[in-house]
Amino acid sequence: MFHSFFFLIFLLFPPKLLLARIIPSTALEEQQHRRTIFTRFLGTGRGTEITGLSDLKKYFNRFGYLAPPRNRSESFTDQFDRRFELAVVTYQKTLGLPISGKLDSDTLNEISSPRCGVPEFPALHARATTKRFDYFTSQPMWTRGIPMTLTYAFSSQNMINSPALNDIRRVFKRAFNRWSVVIPANFTETEDYDFADVKIGFYNGDHGDGEPFDGILGVLAHAFSPEVGKLHLDAAEIWAIDFSSEKSDSAVDLESVATHEIGHLLGLAHTSVKGAVMYPSLKPRERKLELKMDDIKGIQALYGSNPNFKLTASLQSDISSSSRAVNSMVKSSMIKLMTMSIITILLLFLVM
């Protein structure tokens, strides 16, 4: 379930239309929308005031990075103040972006990208430098016997015409299988929607769960943590299974999104590893299907490893790359610490 804290904030301060996610209906409008964001906000930092920044703050509030104004009668301002700077820094750190505290190109590119609707709430989580995957608060998981068996079903009343239902079924079967390869779990489709463990459907706008969809290339989907078992996708998106047959520049890969949302259903929150399945954003016509070691380590920490799971060559390469990255971070931290120590010694020497 989304954090109860978020529901309280949502009820007290319901978000309105976000400038960072004005609803485009075509790829051209999406491109114009992105240019507007970059032109207006690029390079903005603390101490500046710019029209529209209050709407951008609503985006940060929506995904758990910025608390609402302390006074309920007040609204967000257009001032780039200290609180917003901290929110930007936290956003950059949480999503593995260069940390500048400003609305630089990397940050604005991420803000304007389609993404999952599950918020990060970084204040409720503590990431170690070598552990980039994350969980929901209190680490909920499915409490079933091992190997675990979960059933899933599709809503007959909340379905789209394209792709066809049989194609959607095949996509989700493959997506569930990716997770069952690495953990001792089986996922079986059932026709009994009411009694299925996982319920899947496509919805438009406000569909009654407090998480309204916002149209094409905004929030793509969201899923609830164990053991709620709800997976909702935005019916307004141009969902694609094969990009060779779907030519739209706004097409979104259904299998990539399904694989990501199943990770939430199983208990994983978002990661800061950009290449991982559980990273929150997915660009149009991008495919992100294969679980990375970050995804695998996170889910196996909850459920254990499938006894038949074996590392592939690509995963072994992923481990090596991650190790090099961690070693580089440790080395950089040591250099910074040594530099500060030398400066401190020199200052003490000069004082003496």
C-alpha cells in the first residue's frame, strides 16, 4: 500500500495539474512541453524567483520530496528557497543524478520523463552507498509458503482495445516469469478476478484509488505494495508490444512497465540505478526488460533465491560494473576526506 503518510498529505493538500506534467495528446505537444520546461527553468537555483516554479514544486510534493506549505491556507510560491533547494538535492541524490542543487539539464530531463506513479518518499528510507535498491516502509512482502504461488487476473471492465487482450496476457506472462526465474515463486493467471491475488486493469483519470492518471506520457502506471495486489495502467497511453508495428513517437513499451510494476507488487520500491528495471522513469520507445543485479539482490533479500537461478554472462558483467562503481565512489570519498584533513592541518599550522 502507498504510505499512509502520503494519503494524509493527499487528502489535506490534493495536487492540481502540474506544470511538469501538463497533459500532451501528441508527440509534438510532448516535445513542445519539454522545451518549455527547459527554456523556463534551466539553470535556476536558490535565491531566484520565476513564474511557474510553484507548479514545479507540486511535482516534488507529489513524489515525496517536498512537504506542503506549513500553513494549510497558503500555496507554494515561485521562490527558489532553501526548502526547495534541499528537495532538488534529495531528488538528484535519490535518482542517481549529478548533485548540483539546481534545475540543471539532467534534473529537468528526468522531471519531464514519463514515470511510475509510486512516490519515492526518500525521507522515509535510508540508502547505503552499496545498496541502491529500496523497499516500502516496514518492508511488506507476501506471506506465503515457499515456493510461493500467486494468481493474477485482468479486469474485463477495465481493458483497452489495443493491444489485443491475448497479446497483453502474453506480455504479462513473460513479465511475471522474469521475477519467478530469480525467486522461488510461481505466478498463474486465473479467470476469477474477484479472488485473484493480483488484479490488473487499465484506467482513465480519476479511478477511485487516490492516484488519478494524467493522460499520455505522464504517470504511466502504479502498483500497490504487498499484499494489496492492485496493478493499474493508464489507458490513455499508446501501449506497444512491438515497436516495429507501432510507429508512434509516444509509444510506451507495455512489457517494460509490467515488469517494473510487478516489482512493486512484490515489495520493491524505486532504485537509484538508472539501468535497473525498478528505476522510476521510462522514455517513449524505450525497452527495459532484463532484471539487473540491483533488482535481483533486492527481491532475493525478501524472498530468497530460486534454487535453479544461475548468473548469466550479462549479470556477471553487471556485478563487475557495480563493483567498479562502488570502488570509484569509495576512492573519491577517501580523496575528499584526505583533502579536507590536509586543509585542516594547514589551517591549524597557520594559526599557530
